[in-house]
Amino acid sequence: MEENLLEIRDLAVEYHTDDDVIYAVNNIDLTVKKGETLGLVGETGAGKTTIAKSILRILPPLQAKLMSGEIIFDGQDVLKLSEKEMRKIRGNRIAMIFQDPMTALNPIETVGYQIAEAIKQHNKIHRSEADKRACDMLEMVGIPMDRFDEYPHQFSGGMKQRVVIAMALACNPGLLLADEPTTALDVTIQAQVLDMMRSLRTRLDTSVILITHDLGVVADFCDSVAVTYAGEIVERGTARHVFKSPGHPYTLGLFGSLPRLNSTERRLSPIKGLMPDPTDLPKGCRFCDRCPEASEQCREAPPAGVETEPGHIVKCHLAKGAG
Amino acid sequence: MPALLEVRDLKKYFKTKGGMLHAVDGINFALEEGKTLGVVGESGCGKTTLGRTVLHLLEPTDGKIFFEGKDITTPTKNELHDLRAKMQIIFQDPFSSLDPRKSVSESIMEPLKLRKKHSKADMLKEMRELMDTVGLAARFENSYPHELDGGRRQRIGIARALSLKPKFIVCDEPVSALDVSIQAQVINLMLDLQEERGLAYMFVTHDLSVVKYISDDIMVMYLGQMVEKAPSDDLFSDTRHPYTKALLSAIPAPDIDDKTERILLKGEITSPVEPKPGCRFMARCRYAADGCEKPQKLEEHAPGHFVACCRHKEI
């Protein structure tokens, strides 16, 4: 049994606004092993980014309320750490790549300076040494060193995302949170960036949580998958289990909604309806209003997780346990 | 059967500081009634400019456009007014393409109002029918765009485009901003409408799996030029152009046993400002050879399947 690098237990996050309470993340459990890549899949508003931000504790402090749970990273509960201790972790042992490389970089500093800044923040080393390491990082993500003194606007979208990745990996973090890192890029550039991330994660032995809505990227890149819906994880397991024998009706619906290159069907089978309003969630199963199989039981009581295969957990009343 | 829309050697250049930007550079195609032409390519390849030039939202630099057999390259003001009713557009971003101060019903009725041919009662009736057609519940009639989600907003965009009973609609990335489950709903709606009304679509997108699904013919663009055009199934089963091959292989399939070998392209898209006369894909192409420095001619590889690559037979 490999060691868990990250373990999230019973995490619940709410956003309080003037009129409403938004139930963004509702009692989720999640584990990431050392060296594992987890794909966190779901649609807009499912709570994917909120989970990632909770791990780094960068939720908006005025609205976000942490209701329960613990996040154990390398044996420590990050939710119990002081702000000073947390700062030593952020960008150093846990790093994050944001979706939009255009806004993640400072437009008035050179890219080299921005990477070196991250290194200097966490290591007591001389400026010139930090610059040298930043150069190495640029080379590693496939950008020639002589572009060290250029500004973000001189780079294309794909190149900017490489700079952001170089910055995130500069301190050799144990865990990388990648929030839709390739969504803003063209497919041929996406293929280049994913290929680069793949070789880097093996070289640096980094665990990755990849947040995405693209099931193709998950199949290509991830070891395990967690499917989020309305703030819950409705299904999780190895990528093979989830793709080969999806257990939750929502996961099945997602697969049915995808246009495929190798199919000859003339009609897609979408999931009917919309995601429930996160201020007013159904009291039973969150998916019951859109589920073709929903029964009275689904409307009344929230389902518990059922282990359909070893390590493959499905949160549905209709799921059958193994054996 | 004469084509509904025909475009001959269409060019659209923009003046920039560095010289002429060749956004659309010599595009030819014909589209029949009730058919869909998919236009794919990466950002900056000129696909949106092409759609807009065909609709006269941008004036073409050179070339000819025919609609219903008539030359519409330089329409008079009155002709353009009539054309607008027959040719419509659905925009990518349902958040910025709707007037935030107009209710759903006002947005859908606006094209009818501008035609000044309908009484108020007619317009209301028409608007309700349209809402029903695109699957918007009547209770949203007086809602404003900010109250609705992306899928519903895109339905308003579709209803508005349909209101003047067009024959041809340019769909500029209509589902790219939507989540997959909603995307599937909207694609199905567009297919239904095409069957019922015999609409012709020009479907502009970067998403190849969506385009395969909806198109009869697919055109692949690279830096303003067409590199390959073929019937939808042919393009995927018998891919000829090295760029199309790389593009197709780059799409990760939602299948855990997918063994497609990715063709990783070197570098990135080059600049369309004052391009050299040869093949524009040459700098990134793994098959580049001497002949590639000359302008590439479009050859018919199979019936209806055109390729602009001098080495397409060898590779």
C-alpha cells in the first residue's frame, strides 16, 4: 500500500452572500497517493476549483466559510496551520497552475524575474543563484534561456502556460494543483503542454490533481478519477474502472453527451435539465431531478457511497456492492 | 442543383503596422440548401473572419460571393437589407452577444421590429412560437439575460437568428462556451431545426469531435488558407494533409484504451502578416521538402476530397 500524500476528509465549504448560502462543497472525501495523478472532473459550478483552493487556503476570506473537515497533507492538517506556516507550503510544497495564463502572470515583470522570485521566496539563496535555477526551469519547459528577460506579452498563450508551469514547479512541489491548465489552448498546443507535464511529473515525482471538464484529457493523463456534481463526489476510482464500468448515472450521462470521433451515431444523448441551484439543493440525491432511473428513495434520502469494485466508490442508491 | 452559397477565391486582408495581414486568403467553397459545412482550425487561422466576410459583416478584399445564384459581392443598401433576413449568425459567447437591458422577448422580437412588416400581435405570436421551437419555457419571456444560464442564453441567440426565417446561418463556435451536457442539448436542437427548416449551416469551431458530428463537409484552415476539404467521414478515415493528421491525433479521446500516437508539432502557428508564397505549414511540418517552397495547389484526391499539399500522395 503506497503512502497517501493528501487526504481530504468530510470537507464542506459554503459561500455566504447577503441573501443566500451557497453550498459549494458538501462533505467530500478524497485521497491522492505519492506520484499519483488524480483527475477531478465536473461541470461549471460543481465545486472543483473550490476544492483546490481549500487545499491551498486561498478561498475568498469574507464569503467562504469552512464548515467541517480536515485536509491532511504529508501528515499535517493544513486547515490547522497558522498563516505563517501556510506560507511556507504555498508555492513550495503545494503549487497551483491557474486556468488562464494571460492573467496569472505579472505584465510588468520579466518572466525570468517572476520564476526567480518564487525560488527566492522559499530558499535562502543569492539572487544570481535563483536566476540560474530559473533559467534551468525555463529550459526544462522548453523555452530557450535567452528569453529570460522578456515580458509576458511577448509570449504566445502556449508559451505563457509553460512559464506558469515552470513557476509552479520551480520549488519542486510534492503536489501540483492544475486548474484547467490546457483549456485556453489550441489542441496541438495542448498536446505539447500535456506531453511536457507528463515527462516532468515522472522526473520530479510530483503528485498532480488535474481539474478539467475534458474526459479525453483525463483518459490520456490521469491514474484515477473523481467525478464531482453539485458539490459532491459522486464517483471515484481508478481511471480504468471509471471509464470501463461507470457506475453513477451522471457519469454515464457525461459519456453519452460527448461527441466521439469514432462513432457513427447521428444524435447525442444529453442529460436532460440543468444542475440544481447550489443555494437550494434537493434533500435526497443531488442528481435525482435529472436521473432517468430516479425512484422515491432517491428523492427522500441522500445515497451513501457503495464500493462496486475495490477502490471504486459510487454514490448512488442503485449501485450494487461487489460480492 | 445550384448551390445556395458559393464563394470564389475570397480574400480578406487587414492593414497592420508590419504589413498586410492575410486573414482569409483565397477560399473557395459551395454550400447546398440543408447542408452543413464545418470550418475548423486553431485560433488565428481566419475561420471567424471567413464567416463574417461571407455575411458582409466585413467587406471582402477580393473574390466573389454568390447567394441563390446571384452575385452579392457588392450589394446595394437595399439588397443588403434583404440579404440580412436570409443570412444570420449565432455568436460564440452567449454572455456578450445579448443586450443586457433587453428581456428575452424583446431580444427575439427585435429583428421582426426592424423589418416593420408585422403587427404587435403577430410579433408576439411569432416570438412565442420561436421560444417553443428552441425549448425555452414561456415563463422566461420577461426574464433578462443575467438571470439565465449559458445554455438558455444560447437558445435565445438561436431563436433570434431564426426569427426572420433565414436559409443560411453562420454558427461561430455556438457551443464552445457551454458545459458538455448542455452542449449536447444545443447540438441536438440545431440538428432538429436543420431537418425541420432545411437550414444550411456554416459551422465554425475548433472542436473536431463536434464538427464531425454535425457536418456534411469539413474544411480545415491554416493561416487563412484551406489545406484540406472533404466529406465528413472521408476526412477522418482518409486524412491526407500533414496538418489535419496532426490536428486529429492531438485530440485526446475519452477512451482509456486509446492508443492513437500523438503527432507533436514543432513550434506554434506562424504570423499571417505578409506570408511567404510557399506552404504556410512548412515550418512545422515533418514532411517538409523542396517542393513545399512553391505555392501549393489544391488537388482533388478523391471525389469531393481536396488537399493542398504537394507530397500528399507519398505520405
